Amino acid sequence: MDVRKDVREFLATNPVFRGLLPAEFPDNFPLVESGALDSIGLFNLVNFLERKFNIVVEPQDLNETFFGNLISIEAFVRSRQQ
């Protein structure tokens, strides 16, 4: 399972993020800081992560520490799968 690849593909194909992300962006691209991941985007991303990776995201998890970039999202998903 390639969490970063799956999340990148989700972000690239979901209309909520259209025009908010560069066509190519590094794994450490600041999703929240750049404005690409706002509250609506975060809701969509959390819904995707819960379904795709069979995890539960709690309200207190919704912060830049866990959702700041692809690296932190992957670490968060893997921590919830254990």
C-alpha cells in the first residue's frame, strides 16, 4: 500500500482541490499553509482516508501536525492502522 501515492492521486483528481495545487508537488508541500487544504478539503480528505485505509479520524486529529503534507498524512494513516 502506497499511502502517499493514493493521497496524491485523490488530491489531483478531486474537484475540491482543482486549481489549488500545482500539477507536480513534493511530498513536503505545505497543504494547509498553501491554502490547498481548507475545512472543506480536509473533510473530503478525511472521508477518503477513512474509507480507503479503514481508519477512524477523531476531531482532535484534525490539525496541521497530521495533515500538513503528504509525509505527515502517511505517518498518521500508518499510526492508525496499527
